[in-house]
Amino acid sequence: MGKPPLSAEDFYELEGVSDPQICPDGKWIAFVRRSVDRQANAYRDAIWVARADGSEVKPFTAGTQRDGHPRWSPDGRSLAFLSDRSGDKRQLYVIPVDGGEAYPLTDMGGGAMSLAWSPDSRQIAFLSPVDGEERAQEDSNEVPPADREERKRWEQQRREEREKKSDPRVITRFPYRAGTGYLADRYPHIYIVDVPEQRARAEKPTPRRLTDGDWVFGAPVWAVDGQSILSSRNRGPDSMDLHFPSDIVRIPIGGGGLEIVVGEEQGGDHGDPKPSPDGRWIAYLTRPEERYAAQNAQVAVVSASGGKPRLLTAALDANVSSYCWAADSESLYLTFGRWGSAGVHRVWLGGETKQLVGGERVVLEFDVNEHCLAYAVTAPDIPSDLYVAEPDGQGERRCSEVNAALLAERWLSTPREIRYTMPDGVQIQGWVMHPPEFDDQSQHPLAVEIHGGPHAMWGHTFWHEFQAIAGRGYIVFFCNPRGSDGYGQAFRDAIHGRWGEADADDILSGVNGLIHRGYVDEERLVVTGGSYGGFMTAWIIGHDSRFVAAVSQRGVYELVGFYGVTDIPRFVEAEFDVAPWEDVETLWTHSPLAFAEQIETPLLILHSDLDYRVPVSVGEQLFAALKRLRRDVVFVRYPREGHELSRSGEPEHRVDRIKRIVDWFDRYTGTGQTGEEGA
């Protein structure tokens, strides 16, 4: 008897690796290892360290809570990280590398995030969200009670007063919700805090805020001389977006006015600034404002003393996802998607580029210094693991295999790449995953998976959901239709103003090609997707009746109303060049809800109660229409979840979601074992 395929419940055993960080001497790499606590229905994040030569991997923190964002001090003596071990908000902690307990540096009401060490290892900058009232309290030098119990009562009283002020809730900003909650007029501001000597650790230092006003500041990074901090800042409360567009700013730590380094006059949206190690340059990511969602993010550099910026990556025609400086200050390392893969590349200030890490896989995150290059990788048979190489990409070695024991006992389907050419000459890349004991002389049910975005990229990565569906007996097909990342700017922008047109044809042409091969049962076709993939799922079954079942997840089904309830309202204007009051007809005719009467396919709608990217009201409209039309439809709402349910939702909900998808498909294809009614 062969190995059992990966199941939905195996999610509880899967672990992940992320955020590799190299210590200054290059001997150790810190990283985050995530596991699932099934009994608590929660995640456990621990910081681990691996020797760069691959000889040893060991835990650095206990992993009984959520420890993350590890950052080595420049002198290599300490490791700072964020943890929720003292409450529901993550705070800043520091632990000595040579032994000892971690000690907290912050107790911020809004928590701490995005930490960065000063060059002399004596201070740490970080972000914390605060509102005007809290900033006024800080400026008044009001000191909370020192006694622990008195402080608890003091904080409780302040929470009660704040809750009263939000009953009723008065809204003055837009958007006013994000993630899974209301913004409550809190804005992320930059703080710095001293790192005390060992003898002074019993007294928690008081962080000092460097910024003010109703602005959204990005992650701080120290200038090389330690006298200022670089960050990004949005262009004010009327920008109609939480972060977009943004400028690059410099904030002196000793006081004085904020300086705009790269601003509106340069055009576009600018963020993620990083100074070169020699202090001469500032690099940053930039993209045009017009049709911003479909634009490539590019790396630009500007002299630290001012001047005209220049683009370094325009010739790549690629959407840069992350980057960092090389130790020589003459080049940068970066990652971007290309034909389903994402490696590590190097670009020199003179324009030369070279790929250092490649292959049919995706580099998720990386770090580099003069000693080595460390990166987290996912591939069809690797959920995520740590790799290390020389700075030039040579001598690669794998430092972790966190899922080796589980995957050794499971059958995995290997994606097979296919490419096909559309009538207009555009080539589409897709993949096919076969079920266990696949026989090309027999016919099998086909499950079509559609990605979100729409400007995302699927490819050579590990897909638990796809493995679970294939393991149930389905051929799984997924592709990157027009609008996807990884194929150049023109391809990303090809669906501008015409969602559901060329992209739907790209997907269905792949389906037709598989049917033509003879091993797909045309009577057992099913389809699913999330976010934009949810839009496309509903769009396809409103225009094509061949699918016997569909599952639409957190989809955008009605673009007119979506504009006013999403936390990214400018997205609609960027994709269609219109606001609802300017051209209702265009948005309505590109909405799946407009074609509800044509939907005959049994549909399972999955949505989250606290989804403020695509609010649940959007799903309610499609459900109500189909029920009114007496169609076969079921609506499932997940409490406490937001738009990221499938990626970071509660473990039980993530498992439940996959099981419901498979059971719904089985019910209408006769495959596997059918679940209970409404499951």
C-alpha cells in the first residue's frame, strides 16, 4: 500500500521558516520557525539559529508564544525581537547572545513593530500606532503609576474611557478600517529607545517619539552616521489610502525638522528606503501613481546629499519584491518573480545584472552581508526551509528540513509545467498536478484554481490546498493569466479596464487543452479561487455552464459598492480609470453580480466576518441574489477572520476551509467521500 496523500488535517503538522537574519560575523543565521498548537488553535513562533556552514540548527527562544522579527545588534552581542509573551500586543525584547534571559524594552499600548538597531548598538528604533490623545499625553510627560497593580487599574480606566468615546463611533477618515479592525485614528509613529547596560535592565527605559501628526510612517532605518532615521511617510489624511502614495523622509534624532528626501515632485509612490553601507546613497522602491496596482516596483537610488534619483532596474521589466545593499555599496541584491520562479539577483550601480540564486522555486525572503547569503525557499516539495550560500550565490547548502518527517510519510503530487499560446500570440504558463495512481488512459475530475491579486503570480511553490485536492482524486490545474506578475509590465497591465475578458479566456483555454488530452472528464469540472480569484470564479460560472460545482472565496462580486466599503478604494479607480459616480455602467458590466441570473453552477461562497479588504457584504449580495433565483448556493462565514484567512487565519478555520472545498467538489463529482449537507 502506497503512502497516503497530504490531507487538510496535515496542516496541523506543517511548519514554516521565515525572516532569515545573518549575524555580523556571518557565523550564525537567526530565523523564525512557526508551528501549530492544535489544542490551543494557535500558532507558535520561535526564533532558531543555524550555523552558516549548515552543521548545527537549534532553538534560541522557547517557542511557547509568538516570537518574531529577529535582528542582530551591529556589535553581535545581542538579538532583538518582537514577542507577545507579556500580553496580546507584541513588545520589543532583547536577549544577550552569550546567554541570559530576554528582557523587555517596551510596554506600548499599541504594541511595537519594525525594529531597527542604531549603528552603535545602543538604541533601537521601532514603530508603534498612537492617536492624538496618546501623543498629547506623551508630550505632557504624564508618567503612568509605577506600582504594577495601580498601573493595571490606570490602564483599564483609560481603556474604558476610550471605549465610551467610540460609542457611537464618529468617522472622519477614509478608509477607516483595515485588517480585521477599525483604525481608531491611530497612526504608526517612529520611536527610539535606549538599550540599557546589564546593570540597568531592571528599569525599563522610556521610549522617545520622533514623529508627530496624523501621518502613516513606514519601517525606520538608521542612517550610517546614527544621527538620523530614514522612513517613508504618506502624503496626508486626504490621500484616500492607508499608505499610498508615500515619500522618503529623513528624521534627525536630536530634534529639528523632518526632511523630504524623495517626494511628490519626483512623481510616483516611494518607500522602503535603505542607505548604502558607505553612506553615499539612499536606495528605495518606487512605482508610478497612475494605474499603480499593475505597475512594476523598481529600485531607485539618490545621493544621500540630494540630487536627481535614477532607476536601476528599469531594463529588467520586473516587479521587485525586496532588496538590500551589498557590502561594497556598489551593488544591490534583489528578488522578483519571473515565469513562476523567484531567485536572488544582483544589480550594480552601473546597470549590470546577474542572477545568483535560481531554479524552479521561490525565494521568499533573504539577507546578505560580506560573509554569506541566507534565504528562505519554497518549492513544490518544500513548504519553506533555510538555505545559505556564499555572497556570490555559490556553494549553496540547505540548513533546515523542518517538514522532513511528515513529508517522508506522505504522497505528494509533482506539478508539471505546461505552456500554451493564445490566438493573439500571448503565451500562458500553467501547471498540472495529477492525483495518486494517475492513468492517462482514464478520465479524472478536474479542479481549476485561480489566484487573487489580480497582479499576483503562481508558480514553483508548495500548495497544501492543491495537494489535498489532488490527493482526493482530482487533476489540479492552475495558471497565470494576463494581469499576473512575472511576465513584464505589459502582461500585468493587459486587463486594465476589462476584468473577466482576456484573463478568463486564458484560464479556460488551459482547461480546453487539458480536455483535449483525453484524460479529463468533461462532466466533472470544478473551479475555485480567492479574492480576485473569487471574482473570476463567479465571473466564469456566470458565462460558462460547464462546471458542475464552484467555490468562490472572499471574492469581489460587485465593483460599484465595493468602492465604498474596501480599505483600498483607489484600487478600483486605478484598475478602471473611473469612480462609481462617473461611470456606473463600466463597473457594473464587469461585476459578476450583474450575471447572477446566468449562474446555474452549484456555488459555495466562503467569506470572513472581519474582512475589510473585501467586506462580507459583497458576498452577501451574491448569496442573496442566487437564493432569490432559487439556485443551489451555500454561504459560509468565518468569525474573527479577515481577508488573510487562507494564509494566516486560525488553524481550525484554515483546515475547515480546505475540507469544505473538497467536500463540496466531491458532492457534485461523486469523487471521494461526500461530506454532510451544508459542510
